[in-house]
Amino acid sequence: MTLPFPLHRRRRSYSTTEREAIFFSSGGICHLCKLPIDPGEAWEVSHVEVPFALGGDDVGPAHHLCHLKETAERTVPMVAKTRRQRQKHNGSFETETPLPCGHKSHWKKKIGGGLEPRQTLADHERARREHSPALDFATPPIMRRFQEGKP
């Protein structure tokens, strides 16, 4: 079974040469705070616009603390929201606390305030057939009209 989105995509570790190229391509400027990264200061390779979890490939240097702040305030909520939207869209989301007498409940709340058991589709169809026994439910409605002589 293959999924249309990656559950786990292996993070690559950048070599020293690649990190140096990323650093010099940005001019030694943190892409988050736009301040220079001083020699000997801790910095990390950070995804620029789109987070790695959402398929981002564009990277740039960022101060260690800037990267921590950006991850906590922007990246984690964005990835969580995208996951929630995807789960609601494809129907895999199910609430942990369903409403009483809700759609999946076996009970139905009446407008007047009472409760009654929710009918299954088979029970509802059985009641319809008992209510009007003269109708032939084996024949589709359009064919019944032709059998009665109505065009």
C-alpha cells in the first residue's frame, strides 16, 4: 500500500562542503532574522519557506535560537494544521468525544425533547413496505408508471 504523501522521508545530513556552500550562498546572513552570523556562532541549516515535513527543499542558514523559535511558532503549528486538514478531507478523522445523540449514535433526539431509538435503513424500508403493501417494491418506480398506463 503506497500513500500519496510521505509518512516518513529520511532527513539528509549536509556535509561540511554543502554547509559551507549554503552559508556562502546567503552571504553569511540568517534567513530568519536577516542579521549576520558571526564566526564561531552556532547556526543550522533551516528550510526557508516550506517546512521539510511538507516537502520543502529550499534551505538557508539560520541562527540556532532563531531556528528554535521559528520551529516552535511557525513550523510545528503549520504541519499540525495541514495534517488535520488532510485527515478531515479524506475522512480518517474521528473525534474522541462524539456528541450525545449525534449522527453515529443509536439514539435520536426529537425536537419536542424526547428520545427515540434511531432506525436502521433496513428497519425504515421494512416500515415503508408494511405501510403500503399494495406497492410492488421489486419494480422500479418509472416502470410502475408505464405498467399503470401513464407516460
